[in-house]
Amino acid sequence: MTTKTLTVVRDLLASNKQAATAIRQELRSRGILGVNLLSSPGSGKTTLLEALADRFRDRYRMAVIEGDIETERDAERIRAKGVPARQITTGGACHLEARMIGKVLGDVPAEIDFLFVENVGNLVCPASYDLGEDLRLVLLSTPEGDDKPAKYPAAFLSADAFVVTKADLLPYLPFDPARATAEALAIKPALAVFTVSAVRGDGLDALTAYLVEALERLRSGRA
Amino acid sequence: MTTKTLTVVRDLLASNKQAATAIRQELRSRGILGVNLLSSPGSGKTTLLEALADRFRDRYRMAVIEGDIETERDAERIRAKGVPARQITTGGACHLEARMIGKVLGDVPAEIDFLFVENVGNLVCPASYDLGEDLRLVLLSTPEGDDKPAKYPAAFLSADAFVVTKADLLPYLPFDPARATAEALAIKPALAVFTVSAVRGDGLDALTAYLVEALERLRSGRA
């Protein structure tokens, strides 16, 4: 929430849900899988999207909507991979809302397979806001610690998949992937779990396959 | 902000300021330095407090108020160091507020030198809430990336000191301390800057000296 918000939150969530439903219908009608990425600042959302851009190149088309409080930096990194990216700067707000997505949806190319939305770096507030996505990923990087799912349960409860990032740093950290996974699954048993290193490539085949399968499910009307 | 909040934010901030002012007066009258720690989840706030507990042992008395959405884990870690700790679980709210501190202040031992408040792991929302502290530290861990100050400016603007944590991981990361520091100082030139490794001990002498100096300034009425 920004300090500028004077609307009561209950009304805000109701209208957010309406906007999200419209966005989901629009994306599905175009055969586009919407994917919302949630995590703390610096957990590797942009780096994962860069890696997916390399994996999808020549096979699938993607676009990215970047959410940040300030700066155009993340959109610039994505564009450098040849992927269309639209930056939203919230100017203080701690999460994206569906109406913000709705306003920029016209700038997103219609002929794509995946629309990734990188939320503001925040493991708390974005969990409450449906952006009209069909798939929500929560990322937790190994340096953040394996005790985080139980401390920030809403993000894990709202997600479809849990992605442990920065696996390449495991030799230098006390992070136990089994503990983090067990905690996350205790919150939401249906979570798909992936452990990746975007810089080294570990785990990206499995994550890519999961995304492609979700896209095919959407297009066959089984979403 | 929690989704349960129905008060408009402007009123909330006004009453927060009143509560914060009362807490600050109370702490100053007791000669206690209040220190509010802000950062993303997993930046090392609790680990830094554990290291300070070891440094201060037998020289200064400290207590900790821990803010988390769920779990008593951080307070348990601090108590294991022999330091009194009171856990506040916000049950969803993304930041601590002064009234939450006011409610538990009676549980904090009166005969202490430092009262540390570890805020909810969130680099956005806690920046807007004065908790009645005299000193605010913003932490950024090296794995989060050196591009974060400009992306999350409010936390850096509201802080007195900027602490780069997990310096021991620098050999494995692209983090440039000079870049992070320059960005933070561009937002707030008066920031004191420290680079520490709580697990290895680097930089803790300088940070400890800074805290002790602030305590002495408070007690001499120059705060």
C-alpha cells in the first residue's frame, strides 16, 4: 500500500478482482499464459527471466511487464535479451495491482505465448493481489535462508510453484533445500517445486517444461 | 498494510506519529537508544543482532523486539544469546507500527542501554512508519545486488545508516560495494555506511563504535 491510498482496502481488493478477471479472460482468449513472479528484492526474478528468454528463443515468444517502485533498470535488462518489456514504476506502492496491468496491456504484443509479470520485490504485499495471471511463482533465493516460508506464508499459499533460486551459492551457505521445501509444502501441499541456478542453468529444463505444459493446458481449454 | 485495515492511511500515519513520539520520549528519559532495523527478508538482521549481542556482552545491556508476520523463531535465536527478546507477530501486516511497540514496551527490561527493533522483512512498507527509534539502520545483503538503493529509495532516505551485510559472500557475487554505496549516498548524502560480515566479524568494530557513540550522544542530551 502506498501512503497516498485513501480508498479502503476492502473496496480496493474487490475492484482489483474485477480487473484481474477481465485481464485473465483477455489473455486466455489470445492463448497467452500469464505468469506472476513474487519474491523479496534481489531473489533473482529478473535474472530468471533473462535465462528463460535464452531458453525460449526461437521456440516461444514472451513479453515482460516489470514492476518496480523506481527505475527502468529491469525492463532494460529484459530488452537487452530481445524481449519486449514494459516497465511500471509504482512510485512508492509496494505491489502491482490488476488495474496497473490493465493500463499497459495494450502495449504488450498480441502475438506472444507467455506474458511474465515481475512484481515489486516484496514477499508480503503482492501475495494479496490477483493480477489476472494463470500461474504464480514464488521465488526464494538460497542466501535468504531456508526458514522463510513459515515466516512469510501468504506468498507461498497463493502460489502455484515454488522456485528456489541461486542454487550455485549452496556450497557457501547454511541453506537446506529439503527444509525450505518441507516448510513450503506444509503451507501448500500442491506446490510444484523447482531448484534452479539461472546463471549456471541448473533446473531450467524442468521449469521450462512446467511452463510449456501450463501453456498447452491453457490452449487446450483445461486451464 | 494488511488487507484487514479499514482505517484510511493518512489517519493511521498521524496516530502512528503520536505513538512514536511518546515511545521516543519514554526511551530517552530512560537513557535507552532505540534502533530500528529495516531490510528485505533474509538480509541478515537477526544474524547481525546475534553478533552485536556477542560484542556487547558484559559491556552493554540490550533487548530486542522482533517483528515477523508469523513464527517466534527470531526471538528464540536472540534469547539463545542470553538477550531478552519479545516477539510481535503481525499476522499478515507488512510492517511494524508504533502502537505495536507501545503495547509490548512494558515487557522490555528498563535497565538496558540499547533497544533494537527488528522490523518485518520488507524493504518497502516499514520505511513509512516511525517506531519511536532514535536511529534507523537499513541493511542490504550482497546477494541482493548493488542496484537496490535506487529501486527502493524510501528505506534509504529514511535511514541514518546503511549497512552492507554478508561481505563474506563478495568473492562469489557480482556485487560492487562502491556502486551500492554511491547509490545510497545519492539518495541521502548524510548516511553513515558500514560493510560487515556478521558471521566472520568484519566491520563490527566500526558499527559497534557508531552505536555506542549514538548512545553517549543521547545520554548527554545531544541526540
